[in-house]
Amino acid sequence: DAKTTQPTSMDCAEGRAANLPCNHSTISGNEYVYWYRQIHSQGPQYIIHGLKNNETNEMASLIITEDRKSSTLILPHATLRDTAVYYCIVRNNAGNMLTFGGGTRLMVKP
Amino acid sequence: DAMVIQNPRYQVTQFGKPVTLSCSQTLNHNVMYWYQQKSSQAPKLLFHYYDKDFNNEADTPDNFQSRRPNTSFCFLDIRSPGLGDAAMYLCATSSWTGGYEQYFGPGTRLTVT
């Protein structure tokens, strides 16, 4: 599975959009981009995934560049409860395994 | 609500004393996973079951074993815990059909004294 690069940490003001970038320049054609988050002392939680089209669900939006080498997770109106480590993971759907990288620690501030 | 349950949430064991961590699920998923997460690190996959087929990651120490007696339950056995095995142990499930997202339990934090 392709490796990902994410900023170590980010801050966001409560109520504002949080935009979390992820670089996956070695992604191959059959690999999906997945996002999970882990709130302190809890297990990771699935957020969203996509292949090449932008995706939106009740939690977030995923924007994937046309060349698929990077993506952005958008939390449209961040709340204090969105403070967590956000993991961007690239993998193909032939297998179920997730390889977690370093993630981005998002701090939402009042 | 359907969920992944881990018991206990906190476990203390002595150096070298075998310990078993438990995971159960009500999702009826056919794949179950065990991850180890050390402090300030990302989760690391130890092994997974696809139904009863056991799949060990290449770098998982022999000290770690697992059992899955039925669809709902999975156990992590640490035969001789060392101080370096202190970590959060996360259980997760997924369905081979439909979505591939994994559902995680809350984890068991293991302390080795």
C-alpha cells in the first residue's frame, strides 16, 4: 500500500472549517484513500473514503486531486469534539488491512 | 446498538505472567483484527482472522497468540508479557462484503509491572 504524508499537527477555531491535507504521491490506480480519526482514549473511527471522485457524508467531505496524488479532508464546522488524531490511509480493496501512518493531531480551540 | 466490545478496559499484569484480552462483536462481521498501539504511536496490526483463517503479520512476536472460537469472540493471549508490551490493544472488525471500513472497540490498556 502507498505511503502517506500528513502534517504532524494543526489548529482550528471552533465553528470554522478544518482542512486536513494528505500527500500520497505514490498511489496506484486501484488504491483508495481512507480517513479515520482517533479521539483520545478511544478506538479509531472511520470517517470517509474515496477513489477519485469527491465524497461527502454526514461527518466530512473528501476532496481528491485529479492526479490523485493528494487529498484534503474537510470538517465543515469544527467543534471541540472534533479534537483528535486524523489518519489518512491509502490501500486497495483487495485486502482489508489498514497501515496507519503518523496522522495529524487536530486541536479545535474555542 | 451493534458494537465491538473489549474487556477489560484496563488490565494490569506482572512481568512474565500470561494474560488474555477479550473482544466480542455484535456486527456479525467475518473479519476480526488485533492492533497494538504504544504511547504516542499509531496503531500497528498484529494479526487478523478472516472467518477462522488466521493471518499473522510478519513482525508480530511469537509471544502474541490469538484464538477465535466463534464469529463473535476473539482473544489475544500474551504468553510472557514484558515491559515493552505495555500498550493499548485495539480490536476491530470488518465485513468482507459491502463496505470495507473497520469498526474499532474502545481498547484495553495493558500495564506490565
